[in-house]
Amino acid sequence: MMDFQILKKFNKPGPRYTSYPPANFFHTEYNNDNYIQNLKSSNSQKPENISLYIHIPFCPRLCHFCGCNTTIMQKQDSVSKYIDAVIKEIKTVAQYLDTNRIVTQIHWGGGTPNSIPLEFLAKVMQVIYKTFTVDKKAEIAMECSPAYLEFEDIASLKEIGFNRLSLGVQDFNENVLKIVNRQASKHPIEDLVSTMKDLGFEGVNIDLIYGLPGQTPESFTLSIERAIKISPDRIVTFSYAHVPWVKSAQKQLEKIGLPSPEGKLEMFGIAYNLLTQNGYISIGMDHYAKPNDELSLALKNKKLHRNFQGYCTKETTGQIYGFGSSSISQMYGAYTQNQKNTYKYIEDIEKNGLSIERGYELNNNDLICRSVINEIMCNGFLDFDSIASEFSISTEEIKKIVDYDPSKLDQFKENNLLSIDDGKIKLNPEGFFVVRNIAMEFDPLLNVGEDKYSKTV
């Protein structure tokens, strides 16, 4: 069971570590030429596999809580122009990649990808299949808003090649959805999930958010219980990240009133307790999967990985190449982000085939810190000797680079959140509740270029 006093004690601002260094270190001196060089270099770097991300920025309506790069839905000819730009960008990037490398993941996010005509998705997928070598077992996934999902759409998506769908339910309480300006599902989620399973989708996710206005521990309990009853393969409980200095629309939620920090922590605890008591395995910070799911098996075998697209396995992950406005590429040695403004993105692509707004090239110390933090964040285990072997340097050098001091971890040891045995650090199950806090102790850049972060829980 969860100790709420522990959560309260460690609940402070910190990076989410979907990348290391975090995205606030990306800079605008990085340009298209840098990207081309990094694309070429990535062909001889690990992982060898390719992961593709396609960003659809359009939404029929904008939710007040959203932290994503989105724009209100445009006319069909504007959407068509955007899709043409995405296709041109794919073809441009492919010129610099070894297309014999295997594509193991294709992920569509947004925005609301399923709100645009599905023939646009099919058009892009056809180009991907024609351009790249896609593994027959590749995970082809998309984030869907159930508000714009028809039963015939599910069949069409299966025909296009999708095998995993994530339903952005956020909350089953329609009053909460109304407060945050999100449209409720047109059809019962139970029926949508049943249709997906009947059609043979290999994975179905339900995504929920806790910490929204109008939510209470009691109401969120009902949402979690309903999700468990629906029985998707994975349930994700995202912590609402209140960053009004980044997303000004979130200021409207302050007027309505956010749950208290104690109330939000209670929702987190309710989700953990109910889900783990009903057969789901806790994966990292916010994911829950059934015991036979590949994420659960990867965690058990210390083969779990995490990137901007979420949790995945070390076996299936690839270097990520992102397409569309604001999309992020995660190569071994560099991160890049496309122009966020959709119209500027289209203009750049039409002119140059690329549209880089900012990026970051990792030095050797960054690579080492990333490897250390990834092991903590994903697998809750750190063996300095193993990291040293990976980078062919001494264990003492690794410890120096991450500024390791065992005394920094005393507060976590005292609260029985981790143990240190023979130099190996192992998180206890409760340690994952504050895994971001633990990872922060291995981040020498944490106080460089101060930035505001959401709280860790």
C-alpha cells in the first residue's frame, strides 16, 4: 500500500526525463545542417532499429489542460497541405537514412490524429511502407480521442495497419470533461474496446489524467474501477502537469480551482492500489500493464526503455525520427524538434524539405548520464560496473560524471525506497512512486539553466 506521507515529502518540481538532457536544454543554434549530419551518423549508432513518429496537430476543440502542440481544426484543404508536407519531410529524411534498417515502431500522436479523414493516414502509411523496411511485427500505434471515433473507423484503422490504439478517455466523469472543455466519447468506451479486441488489435490502452478541476478522490475511484472492468491491456494514469507559464490556456483552470496537492496525491494512490490489486503491474511512473504484456515482462527482465513516445522494450525500441510540426527526433547522439507553428512548418518543408526549430547534440558525459538515468527511471536498478563496461571507462569515472555521492540517497534509504548492495542500487516497489526524485540525484545539469518543472507526483 502507498504511504501518502512519503509522496507528500518528495512531491517537488523536477524533470520527467523523457529525454536526457530534458527538452529545456534544446537550443536554436541547432539547424537543418546539423540534423542532416546527425541523421547520417545515426545509421552507424545504436539502437539499429528505426522508430517513426508522426504528429497531427489538429484538434476539433482545444482542451484547457493540454500541454501538447495543437491547433484548432482547419479546413480539409489545409489538412491536405499539411499531410503533403509530412510526406515530403519523410522522403527528405529517408535520403540520409539506411532504409534497410528495420522499422519496429510507428506511433501517431497529436493533437487528435483520428479527427482528420482516415484516408490521409492511409496515404502517409503507404509512403512509409514504400520507403522503409517495416518489420511484420512492428508496433503501429495511434492516440485516439473517443469523441471522434466511430466503430467503422476502428475497422478502417486495422485495415490501414494499426495494431495498438490508445483511447484518451482522461476521465469517465462527463462533468469533469465539460470543465476542461473536452468532448465526451460518442459511444460507450466498453463497446469501442470490445470492437478493437474483436477485430484483433494486439494492444488497447486507456489513458486517464488525475489532478484536473472537478475531480475528487471519490470520482476518480469510479473512473479507475470502470477502466479495470473494461480490462484494456494497459491503463495509463498521467499526472496533470500544470505549467501555465508554458501553456497559457491552463490559467483558466486556476479560475475554476485545481484539486489540493493532498487530493491529487490521494488520486495517485487510489489508482496504484486499485490497479495493482486487480492484476495490473506498475510500470515506471504512470503505466500499468497486464502481467503477460511485453512491458511487464521487460520490467521483470530489466529490459524496459522509455522515450518521448512512452515506455517500450529495449528489444523493440529504435532511434526515433519525428515528422510533422513540433515533432521530436531522438537519435543516439542528438535530439531535434521541428518548428512548432504549423504554417511555418509547411512553409519550411515546401522550401527545404526540413523544418528544424531547435535541437541538442549530446557529448559523452550526456550519453553516460542518460544511460544511468534511463536505468533508474525504467528498471529501478543501477549497476555502475555495467554502465562502465558499456562505455569502456572505469566505474569511478562513471560515478564522477554523474556526481554520485551515496549520502544523497540516504533520505531514500531511510524511507525504505531503495537499497544499495555491493555497489548496486535497487529501487523497492515504493521507490517507483518517487523515481523522478531519485533520478534527479544523478543529474549534474539539474541546476544549470534553471527551468520550471511540474511536480514529480
